[in-house]
Amino acid sequence: MSEVLTQAVAAPSTQKTDWLYNFWYPALRSEAVRGKKMATAMLLGVPLVLGRKSNGAAFALRDSCPHRGIPLSYGDFDGERLQCSYHGWCFEPISGQCREIPSLTADAKLQVDRIFASAFPCEERDGFFWVFMPEPGSGRIAFAKHEDGLLPVPRVPTFSSKYVLTLLSADLPCHVDHGIIGLMDPAHGPFVHQSWWWRSRHSIHEKQKQFEPIANGFRMSAHAPSANSAPYKLMRLSGAKAGDKVETTIDFVLPNMRFEIVRCGEAWFSTLTTVTPVSAAQCRIDVRAAWNIFLWATPMTLPIGRFFGKRFIRQDQLTMEQQAEGLHHNPTLMLIDDADRPAKWYFALKQACLDSRRTGEPMKHPMSGPVTLKWRS
């Protein structure tokens, strides 16, 4: 089944903060929190203070005391309770429940345990503090994991017990929508990422890929990766058996996730890349890469891989910085077929999700079935 594809359309405006709530977002790298030290982050325009209790449980609170609004990050944390620096109010950090107000006298009528600082579900996965961001005004969330009904925290796909995991991040000076459609853009590679160790403009050729709808997103169906891609070359060098095919699958899933899995026999390489809204004009790209090839050479290959990975992400970051100069003047933008069709699907999926939340009706997927797209890159 195919869809009718228009040649060019105006790109939706990304000036408003129509963020997607009721999803998990990566707020902070785990390494930023050590011992009883807390750390701050901004997520969907909300200031957060994050840390770990003595038992290792992660927490995320709005960085604001409900009493007078001073950031709780200025307070003291003893591993169990967080005490505000202004009046000494104490909070249990996972639930946000107030446990003590030092200024109260013995005959005070105030029920301290009914006061709560704003707390958010928080879990650590793959080197990040993930925070569940509910719809504003929806009230407190139940924190019992077996009762809250929250979606599971996203994880980088892995297919063996032993593997290497590495993380890379970069700040992007743009609205999250521009970061996301840049993430899924198939045509910028030969121009943004032209390097002697990757590819050049001379490598441009016609490509044809099939896409299919999946829950909350779409998939580039299993296919042979480009012969000049790094994962493809590594798979071939890893001792793949004769007849083993190298195949890759790429998924985009709301609100901001791109999964890529490359497999060849028992060898595999996978990534989970997210573009997370920090504020209306800033987002952050985080890449988690995992693999089970050349494990014996990890001390040598990991630094090399991280070096080139940082170069690759810096190229995207620089492009977003340059694009921000033009977007500052709020120009009219356009999306074309077929190379920009994934961007169109993203905007349609996002709107469908917003409409579903608003009406209570099931989300209507913008794709009616498999679609074949062609472009040159």
C-alpha cells in the first residue's frame, strides 16, 4: 500500500512549546551525581534537582521549595531527606512529601505530611537519569512501580550479556523539532558529515527504502546498510561467518527516540539517540551506543570510537548552530518528498498524539501502511 505524496509543503511552525508530555526523557548523565551530591537540570522548561538516596534510588524534584520558591538545590541532602536552605523545611525526595517544618510549635495545626514538593518519577538507565514528565496540572503521580501504569524507561537494545556501552552528548541551540527532523534526515550526510574517514559528496547515489508504521512511530524496514558505513565495515571485520547478512533496522518512536540496530549473525551494534527539549530554544542530543564486537580490543577501540563519534556529533551541532542564525528571523520553511517524508510523519505523529491527549480518543496513525521512498544521498 502506498500513500499520495505531495511535492513540497510548508514546514510546521516550531516557535511554540507544544511539547509532548507523559513520556520519559533523559534529564542528566549519571556521572553528574556522586554520593550525596545533587545536580540540576532543565527539562521541558522545568528546573529539576536530581540525586540518589542512600539506597541508590534516583529522585527528581522541581528545583523550587513550595514554601517560598528558593531552589532546593541550595539545600542540604543527607541521603534520606533534603532540607531547604531558607527555612529548613525537610522533604523525602522521591515522593516530595514534607517531613518537618522547624518553625512549627508543638500545638501547631498544620498537617505537615500533606505538603509536597513537586516530584517526578525518576530512574537510572544506561548512564542517564530518566524523568517522567506528566501533563502540567495533572497532579501528583503514584510512585508505586507496579501501580502507576507508566511506560517502561527506554533502553538501548542489547542482544548478549557482554557488550560495551558508551555515551555522547551535545547541546543544540534550536527548538526540539528542528533537532528531531535533523536526526531523521537521510539527505544531509554527504554534506554535513563529509570526512575522509566517513564519506564524501562523491558517494552520493540513489537509495530506495521501505518504511512501515509501528506503535507511536515508524520503521525503516530491515535492509543492508551502506557499504561505507562504519558499523557495516566493523561487522565484516569482526569475523562474520560466510553467508551471514548484515542488516540494519531504524525506528523512530515518539517523543524523541531513534533506535538503530545492525546485526550480522551473533555480532550486533545498536544505538539509542534522543533529542530532548531543554527550553523553547534549546535541546540536547544524547547518543548511547552498544556493541559486542572486538570486545578484546575495547581499551584501544573505545577511545578511537569516541573520538570519531564526537567529531560526527560536532558536525551536526555546528550545522544546528548555523541553522539557528537563519531561524532567528522566523523564515517560512518547506518540506519536500521523498527525503523529507520522515519529517512530515514526525509532525503528523506529534499532532496525532496531542489530539489524542486532548480528546481522549485513540491516537490515529498518519501512515496507513508500508511506503517506499527514494532519494539521493
